[in-house]
Amino acid sequence: MSDLTRDEVAHVARLARLRLTESELDLFTSQLAQVLDHAADMGSLDLVDVEPTAHPFGLINVVRDDVVRPSLSHDAVLAMAPDVEDGRFAVPRIMGEAP
């Protein structure tokens, strides 16, 4: 484990204006030490021959192709709406008056 001390975590907490209880200080010292150890492990990896990528996996489109199919007509959809105005759905205003 890293050489992170409880006093160092308390100092960082003070700088961040965080009030930590004694139990939180113990817990966070242990957790932060684990994070720093993991970062050190990652830093020690030999990545010279690894090409930089934006994503670890090849991205492919997994959705189906768009296919035109029969659907409801404009009038049929509006007939099911609770309120219609000028051939469109009418919805209540949620903020003040119209511009």
C-alpha cells in the first residue's frame, strides 16, 4: 500500500474545506491509498506499442435498418390526442405567457 498518512488526508480535507469525522478519516485514508496504489500500477504499465484509442472496443451500429412500413395516419393519431390545435397536439403551457 502507498505511504499515505492519515495526517495527509486530514490536510487535504482541510484544504478542500471538508469536515471529516475520525471514522471517515480512517476510511478515506484507506480508500485513497488504494486509489493511489492503482494509479501507480497503471503508471508502471509498458504502453509503448499500444496505439491510443478513444474507445476500448470497435464501435459498430447495432440497430436495425430503417424500413418504411405502414403506420397510423396523421388524422388517426390526432383523433387519439386529448387536445388538438391547428392540426397539432396541444399541450398546456408550463412557463408564463407565449412570446
